[in-house]
Amino acid sequence: MTLQDVVRILDCQVVASEANLNSTVASGCGCDLMSDVLTFAKPGSLLLTGLCNIQAIRTAEMSDIKMLCFVRAKQPTQKMISLARKTGITVLTTSLPLFEACGRLYANGLTGIYGR
């Protein structure tokens, strides 16, 4: 699955690093607890979260995650967008809740961090 597929499936708005939309998404990780992201997420994953603050961008950067989707219509600040662009992280937003966003991606073939 590509990031462009994710945008279509979740009806996302692309907020930062639009040039990366042809990137392949290796797996998905839905989490609001950034310590769990640091522990369990794999590089190349798409992080879906409702935690819309600078720490989500920093955690993605530290975990080598280049794709981040804020759920529940959360909108990142300009400071967050600037940091995402600087670090090459594509940022998306969707109005879907976390559970439904993860479910839609799973139903369309995206595996979780442990596979199927």
C-alpha cells in the first residue's frame, strides 16, 4: 500500500511533505501513548494518533517513522508542520476516529506491526 492509498482510504488532508505520497507503507501503528510507539513501532510504519503535539513528530523522528496521520480531525500547529517538513515526515489528517481509521486500513490489506 502506498501513502496515496492511505489518503484515499481515510479521506485524508495532506498537511506536510506532499512529495512522499508514493512511498510504500510497511505497516500501521495506531497509538496515543508515545512510549509504546518508541517500544513497538517499526521503521517505515504509518503512525496513526490523536496526540496532536510536537512530541508526536519528535517520536516519529526518533522511531524512523516517515508517515504520520492525526485522527479525529486534529490539526497540527505551524511549528509541528515546519518540524515535519524539516525531518521529511509526511503529515496527514483525517476526521475518522483512531479505531475506524485502523480498521479501514487493515481491511484494505495493511498489516500491523506484528503482521497478520
